[in-house]
Amino acid sequence: MVDMWGLRAFGRRGGCGDNAPRDFGEEIDRMKGPDGGSLIPWLLMASGPAVDVAEGRVALPWLAGSGLAAFCVLYICAVRAGFSDRFKGGPVPVRLLLAQAAVTFALAIGYGGNWLLLFPLLSLACGVSARGRRLGIVLIGLSASAGVIAGMGHHEDFWNTATLSYGTFLSGLVVSVILTLFDAVHMLKATRQELARSAVAEERMRFSRDLHDLLGHTLSVIVVKSEAARRLAPRDMDAALTQVADIEAVGRQALTEIREAVTGYREGSLATELDRARSALSASDIEVVVTESGPPLPPQAEALLGWVVREGVTNVVRHSGASTCEIELRSAGGKARLTITDNGSGVSSATAATTTAHRIGTGLKGLSERLAAAGGSLDSGPAQRRGFQVTAELPVEEENAA
């Protein structure tokens, strides 16, 4: 049998029973919508008029046969044009439907009887090309016309006339509903594919952002400690070896963090990042002052602010040329505020634009996006007196006192 609506596989396996698919989505993906040939088999409804012509039960059989042949050709063309990407939505299907309607009305009025079955076929063709309110108006007009023509010729009783009108209306409606459902399925497939692409892009962004933050900070610390070891080696080998041991520890920790970042389960610790900040700044001969006040922060806020400390301190070590750096963390009133201030070159020199571009890099942009997603904000720019300042604010939930 012809699979008129692309539902053969779904009907065979999509319901209940032992062969029901475990994944309904996979079955939907395998479903194929109807095409221009799906409605051609319905021309079997015109077999009644064809028999009338063949047996000579109509006046002027040659004229009736020519009209029936014209109707069939127009029906096939109208259906295929309605499915065609080239003609769909344009004037060609409408013109073909108007020509088919003219032939239908002429044959139905002239011969009646079996020829009235051409109205449901005309309705099927209309259901392919028309949608919404326009289709409703067309179907009401066709069903009413079919009933009036059947009653005028006195060929049919009331119930046959009502059945013809109802069948004409229902034919086009069912076709339109089925095609609309397939269009919706197609849109859902496209939406799911777009969501999958967006999820992949978002994961790539997350991974690249984490990798930038991890490697940028780690490599900066390794460079600073390597320079310190090189300076200390000629006069204090033990201190130089201590720096080398720190480099090894930083490298091992970086490997662990990269593995965690790849699996997506890494959550930074603010206390750990502050300890690393002290170590990196001290190795760069930058005096660091850390001030903390307020109640403990929830894990998510600590993780976000830990990233801010990591990126902010990395920028101080790389670009500031500072001698002091102050890190201040305050949490009160349902808000946490982290400020990193150095007394470096800032952006007051002639190279202000270049310095700002270095200091406000990809890392700070990524942090700004993270904080914004959590309802927070990140500001960076020249400090009030001298140097550069990074300020992060983040809403936090205060725990109720026991």
C-alpha cells in the first residue's frame, strides 16, 4: 500500500506493544511528511464518474470525459504546486484551484450523481494550499455549494446531501490539520537542532573561558616564580629551590584544575584563591593586603569571586608594575563586594588606550558575563588616586540565624 502520510513506521511501531520504541523522539525523527504524490491516490474517488463515462450513462460522453480528464490534471497540478517549494505560497496554486473549481462546478451542475464526489477532491486540494481563516471560509463555501447543487438536481435525499456537505468540509480540514502538524514537527526538529548547536557553543565558550582563566593565572605564577628562582640562585640556592618546588606544586595543581574544568565540575574556593594571590604577589615583590569582613559566603558566590581574584591578581602581576595591591572583601545587606586595587601605572600615561586594553582583557570580559548571569556586575578602571581597580558585586542570600 502507498504510505500516504509518511506514518507507516509510526503506525507499526509508534504505539503500544512489544515493538514500541524506547525513544519517541527517534521515531519522530524518522517520520517523513507527505509530498506532492501523497494525495494522488485519492483520485480513486473519481472512479464513479469515470464508470459513468465508460458506460455511456451521461449525455455527451466525450465532453464529460474531457472534463473529467481536465479535472484530474488540474487536481494533480494543484496538489503538487501546493507542496512545491517553488510555487507554495504564490499565485500558481490559487490559479490552479480556481480552474479546478470551475471544472468541478460545471461537471457537478451538468451531471450530478457520482460527479458530486469531485467536491471532496477539490476540498482536499484546497487543504494543501490554504491555512487558517481563509481555509475555513473556502471550505464552508464549498460544502454549502455541494449541498445546494445536490439539492437543486433532486438527485439526492437530505441525508446524502448532508453527508456530501460534511465530507467536503471535513476532507479539506483533515488535510490541513495533518499538514499543519507535520509543519509543527519540522519546526520542532529545527528548534531542537538549534538548541543543540547553542548548547555546544555555550559549552565551548565555558571551556575556553575556564581554560583562559586557569592557564593565564597559572602560567603567570610560573613565570614570576621562575624569575624569582633565577634571581635567587646565585646567592641563595635554598630559597631558589623553594621557588622551584612552588613551580612544581603550581603545575600539578594546574593539571588537576584543567581536568576538573574539562569535566565541568570545577568550583573554585575563595580562600584558596586568596592564598594563591598572596603567594603570586609576594613572589613578584608586590606587597599584598587582604581584608575580609562580613558573614561567610555561599559556595556559588565564593566560586565566582574566586575567579575574580584569580583574574584580577593575574593582571596585577602581568601589567601593573605595582608595588602594593589591596584585596578587600565585604559582605553585608545581601550583597558581596570584592575590590582589587593596585598602585601601578594605571591608565594615566600616553599609552592609556593600550594599557586599558591589556588590563581589561578577555578574562575580565568573561568574568563580567558570569557575574551578570548571577545578577552581579564587574567594573574595572583607574583607581581614585593611582593605579587600577577591579570591583565585583554579587547578590548573596543571607542565612537566617539559628
